[in-house]
Amino acid sequence: MFCEEAKLKKNTFSALADFCRRRRLCRPSSFIGSAAAFSLPDIWKETNTVLLLVVVLVVVIVFVWFIFRRRSDSYPEIKFNTERPVLDKDLTAVESLPEGKSWSNPSPGIYGKIEVIVGHQPISTYLVTDNPLTIGRDPAQALVIIQEAIVSKLHCSIFSRSGQIFIKDLNSTNGTYVNSEKVSELELNDNDTVFLGKKGTVKLVYHK
């Protein structure tokens, strides 16, 4: 009985040892097969389409960048150092006259200038042209803007007629005076002084 049990254990141990030996022998071959399955040619066959698309995309990006770079170099941005002045409502302002010049022989279409004085301070100077020169406090109605309470929103107008210069009151509240005389319309002569309101705080001097 004892011999039979020993013989059974020996047979079992031998079978186990043989199984383990076979497993060790098979393992390298399976590893080699797996490595062969992941060889470089197989990887290239499976991913060549994706790699080709990536290469094409990179080439397109480089080409577009090159085109935009050439365009930027060919057409550089132009910048102006100074802004161009804008004249509002075709109004020409005159700061001063060059030395030796006078208004006795004005250019065609120009009949002199109007000097605006508030208090005793000259404010601005405007050319008298073929276009009527409206004077008032409201920028929406007048070309010459004088922000003083005595001046109406649309006070008076200076215009040319047959080569002569006239001033016309436009129903102002405080009236228009030429050389201290209230007028509704009057021809202006050289160095005439026009008062907007009787107080005389705002005046226009016409120079032919």
C-alpha cells in the first residue's frame, strides 16, 4: 500500500515537471512570434496613410506661411505721421496773413475777411467768399460759432451780391448793429464794425 502511494506521487511529480519544462520551451517561441507580429514593415503598412496626411498638412502650412510673408514684404503698411486737417461745412479759417500781403486785391471768389472779437480778445478770422457766412450760437445752424449768451442761435448772415458784401439780421433777439446803428440789411465797407447786440461785447470787423 505504501509503495503504491509513493509510486503515484512520483508519477504526479514527473507529470508536473514535464508540463513546466514544456511551458518554458514554448515561451521564447511565442515571444519571438509576437515580436515578429509588431515588425517595422507591418507598422508602416498600417500607418502609412496617416503619416502621408501629416506630411501633406505640414507642407501646406509652410507654403501658406511663405505666401503671406512675401505679401507682407511686398506691401508694407503705410503710416502717416500727421493727420490731415478737416474743414467743417466748407468754412475756411485764416490765422494770419504773410508779411507784405493785403486784402486790397483778394483772389476771385474771396471778398475779404471777418475778424471775430469777444470783449477785447480776437477769437478767430474767417474768409468771406461766395458762400453765405452764417453767424450764431448753434453749431447745427451757423458756420461761425460764437458761444456767448447775447448771440442768438442763428444771429446774422454775411453774403456777397454783385461783388458787394452785405450783412443781414436773421431775426435775432438782441439785434445787429453796424457802427452803432441797428440794421436789418446793409452793405459793408472796409473796416466796418458789426456788433451782435447793443452792449458791444461781441463784434465782427470786416476787412476788404
